[in-house]
Amino acid sequence: MPVFVKVCGITSEEDALLSVALGADAVGFVFAPSARQIAVDRVREIVRRLPPEVLTVGVFRNDLPSRVVAIVQRAGLRAAQLHGDETAEQTREVRSHVSLVIKAFPAGHPGLSRLDTYGADAVLVDSSTPGSGEVFDWSLAEDAPLSGHRVILAGGLHAGNIAAAIATVSPWGVDVSSGVEREPGVKDPVKLHEFISAVRAISAGDEESAGGPEDGGPYDWQFDS
């Protein structure tokens, strides 16, 4: 099965379109305080220009569920990523109003042992300092009780280490931001191309060794109508 690729920290229409053109499956917009923070109305303008099959994700940190839902709806996004200390109850509240929720945890977080209580569609495992470009000990994700969940790996990924990361963790998807940037919030076309190409090459190799791609859609997301 192909590895899902999300490019996060998008701040411009150019970078969003470039990411999609190069093969990204999802793009993320940061609403939490960050060098990559972007205004809601700007995101709405960008999202309108993206192909409908691209998963558009709003990234939040410790916001009230009502605010998360309001921003997702106003911006026309399809998913919310909760990247703070949101409780299982808060995560479920967001999920009851948003088609898809990704819950992020730092590697080694105790919440990883009780993912079912959060009701999220995927879990993102990151370093303890999201967006810093720091790589964490991948064995923490490898050893976590994540079986049966869509696991998205983040934290300091770039073209030079993505093969080793995928080989170690075998994630369902990967999330990249600083590893494909020229500066915070500005993507580097060459780095972006190299990263996505590296992931696709790994996926192609896995499919070939398995005798071809699986039937059906590549990611099996289930959206509410």
C-alpha cells in the first residue's frame, strides 16, 4: 500500500499547489502559534484552488473544540489535527463535527496506550517539539502499542532519512514540514521533490515485492456525508 504523504506548514497557494503537483496526499495549515501560522480566510482561498481529492488539514494546539470546529468549517477544510494536550473527550467532541481527526502525540506519551478512547481516525507520532526539525528515537514509535491504527510519523523527516524512518517504524503515513523548507513557512521545491520522490520510490518497491498494489482506494479514509 502506498505511504500517505502530508506536507504541513503550508503558508502560500504556491506551496500548496506545488506539494499537490509533486504528489502529496494532504496539506496542513497551522492555526496554532507558530512561525508557520496562517489566517483562516487565507486558508479558505487556498483550499478552493486545490483538487477535491487532496486532504486539507487544520492544525490546532489546545484550542476549545468549538473553536476548532468553527475554523475547520469556515476554512472549508476536511480534517483537524489536534497537536496539543487535548483530552479524549475533547478529541471525540471535535470528531463528532469534523469528517476526520488526526490526534498527535509526542513519542512515548502515555496516551498512545489508550488510543481507542480518543476516537481519532489516525495518530501522528512526533518529537516533543513539533515543527523544530528534531528527530526522536524511532524505537519509541516502533515499540508503542499502535497495532490496528493508522500511524503517521513526523519529526525531523527529510529526504535523507525517510527511508530509514519508514524501514524502522513502517508507518501508514508520513508528515513533513521543516525538512522541505527554505525557511520557516516557505517550501523548497527541490527538497520537496526529493522527499516525495523518496517516499514514492519506497512505496513502489514495497508493491513490487508484494506482487502489486492492493485492490481499492489507496488510503481507505471514511468521510461523513
